[in-house]
Amino acid sequence: MTALAEECQLKEAMNHYFGGSMINATEGRAVLHTALRAPRNQDIRVDDENIIPGVHAVIDQIKSFSQGVIDGSISSSNGQAFTDVVNIGIGGSDLGPAMISEALAYYKTHLNLHFMSNVDGDHVSEVLQNLNPETTLFVVVSKSFTTQETLSNATTAKHWLVDSCGEKAVANHFVAVSTNLQMINDFGIDPNNVFPMNDWVGGRFSLWSAVGLSIALGVGPDHFEKMLQGAHAMDMHFANTHLHENIPVVLALTTLWYNNFYGAESEAIIPYTQYLHRLPAYLQQGIMESNGKSVDREGNTVDYQTGNLIWGEPGTNSQHAFFQLIHQGTKLIPAHFIGFKNPLHGKQDHHDKLMANFFAQTEALMKGKSEEVVRREGVEESLVPFKVFAGNKPTTTILIDKLTPLSLGKLVAMYEQKIFVEGVLWNIYSYDQWGVELGKELASTILKEIVNKKKSAHDSSTSSLLRVYNR
Ligand code: F6P
């Protein structure tokens, strides 16, 4: 199958990607999240300027700020140590930090992390109501700093803080991560509290950038750095390994195989650790926002399938929920099983049970159970068809030594590179996301109508729904 990758000139595409070419052509940008985890001595150029010194200046800024908050030398407006950190952001400005901080909860600092993403006021209230404004730090994360949800939530949080601690507290309690320095200034965040981002980092690939500030606060700067090292190790594997032994390449080709030749519409992600319970949601954005495209790089509508649906839940919970359909349903669902040889808390008896299920499921999906075997077990004839398992269901097993910042960095980067390869194979642009714009535009028009109690032309369904809402 690597012949297809060669035919699609994957190696040349990889050189453009790692080398900083404008491969995000519809937005006129390079795609260089790989540079965010490159070592200090590397030289990667955008507009003929080496970006690595700037990358490491931000890493140093993250390290010293997070260390200061953790050890209390950076404190609240009344000199108290911070106890809680609220990450305000959505999409890539939320899912990466949220997923990683859950995944590395074992390595957690004393700071309690909270995530405020949805513009839903109930979600905002639920987060704020249990916090003490005097010891809460807000990290406002938005690459564009124009995202409605993030600006609304940050404004509400700011009022909540000012009501208790006064206007002056904002300087100590708010930091921001963005490319848009002007908007941060307009919002009233101290320029000294700004962590910059670059436009050559896409939101869904940004957890390695200053977007990872909450991660560094939540698990400590050393663990954050280890995660970067893990991702870099995977980048090196991807860049330097023959296609047929290259993990992201083989994974992408396998996805293409089932997606395009077997009609599989989705791919399930089943981590056998509760720590990775947010990984499927994180990968939903990474994969579906990247490769959910129906126009190829020449602007033609494609006549083949592209990005698949991503979904999943940790095992063993998922076994008791949707595995019935994977085993005996009519849909073909390739599944990734992600497991670890060693538990973190040392409860080996639990871990053996967990992993016995992990191996049993992939064996069951592969081998199934024939009519003959079912009959041999003495099952009553009328029940035989219900107890047969067709088998031959595809799974990919990813077995890792231990869940550490290093191995997690490798795992996440592996999926990032898989996304890249798929985009090359499908000849689509993976790094734009125009498909999210229309809904945003319509929402802002409708919001004006709701607030100003003004009617305007919509289709009949939307008009009647708005009538009911405004009643
Ligand atoms: O709506 C899609 C999107 O642009 C994502 O790609 C991005 O991760 C998210 O919104 C948040 O964007 P920002 O970081 O600019 O607030």
C-alpha cells in the first residue's frame, strides 16, 4: 500500500510541511506545529527568519510563569497563592489543554484546573460558583481573540472578579494567549501578561504552543517539556522512517483502506485508561476539522470519501455501551485500541483485568465465533444465529509502556502526523476550516435580531423557531 503514498508524493509533501512551505494554501500560511517541539539548535525558517529562538523564548516564558504560580512567587492581587486556574477558550484553545491535563492528572500540581468553553451561561455559572475570586487565575486563550464564546466568557469572568476584588485585580488574575495583541489590549489585559502565538500554528495543533500554558500550570513545566520532547521524537520517527515502517503513514493508509475501499464511515478510538477519556473528543476536532473536506486541492468536488467520523469512549465502559454494534451490527467500524503495559497507581490486579479485556476484545473482533462453534457449545438451535460473531472486524492495537508526559506527546503527535498523511492521500487541504464560518455568521445575525427584537427574513422553519423563542 505504500505505493499509493509514493504515487501521492508523500515524501515531497513532508519536506514542504517540515520545511515551512505555505501548505495551508487557502489561508496563505505555513503549518509548523512541529517547530514548537523542535530543539533549540534547529533552524526552521518562515519568511527567511529562523523561528526557533522565538519558539524557545515562549517556552521559557511559560516555564518561568508556571513555576512562579506553582511556587507562589507569582501571586494574586492580595498576595495569596493561586489555588485554581480557569482556562477560557474553545475548540483548539480548550480541547488540547483539557485533554492533556486529564490525561496527566497523575502528575498534577496543587493547582486545580477548570475549563470554561461553552458560551452556555449555565456552564459558566457552574464553573465560577465553586471558586474563590481571590485565589483564581484566568488564562484566556484565543488565537484570533475574536471568538464569541471566549470573549463572552472572559467578560463574565472579569466582572465576577472585579465585583469581589476590584478593577485592579485584573492585572494579577488575567493572562492571555493569542496572536492578536491589539484585541488583548482592548480587552484590558496587561501586555506583560500576554503569551504570544504565531499564525503558522493551527488552533487544533496548538497545545504545544503558549496554548499549553494551562497544561504547564496543571502538571508543571518539566512535564510540559517532556511532552514536547515526546512529540519531537515522533516527528523524527515520521520524518526519517521508511514509509512501510512509519507509524503515522501505516495508520493513515489503514484508515484510507477501510474508508475508501470498505465503506467504513467512522473510526472508534478506545483508550483503555480513564485518564484518556477526553482523547476521542480532542481527536474529533483534530481529525474532523482537518479532513472533513469535499473539495480537492484544485478546487474540484471530490468523487471519493475523505475524512471519517471519530468517536469513542474508554474501555471497559464502552464494552458495556456500544460494543454490541461493533461486534454484531451492520456497520464496519475500525477501532483503535490504546493500552498501557503498566498502571500508574500500581493496582496490578485491576490492571490485569483491564488489559485482559483489552486483548480479549481485539481477539473477539478478529476471530468472531462461527455457527459451528456456537452449536458445539450446545446452544439451542433457535438461538444459534443470535450468538454468532462474524469476526474479521479491523482493529489497530497501540500498546504503550506507561502513560507519561513523554509517551503522551508521542501519541498525540502520531495522530497529528496521521492527519497530515491522510490530507496528502486524499489531496485535500487539511489546515483550513472554512466549514465552521457560515454558522458563526448566521449566529451573529440572529443574535442581533433576538437582542433588538427585530424580525428579518429566514426560511420558514427558522422563522417559526425564532418566533417561539422570542415569545
Ligand atoms: O471555530 C473553529 C475554530 O476556529 C477552531 O479552529 C479553533 O480552534 C477555535 O475556533 C477557537 O479559535 P480561537 O482560538 O481563535 O478562539
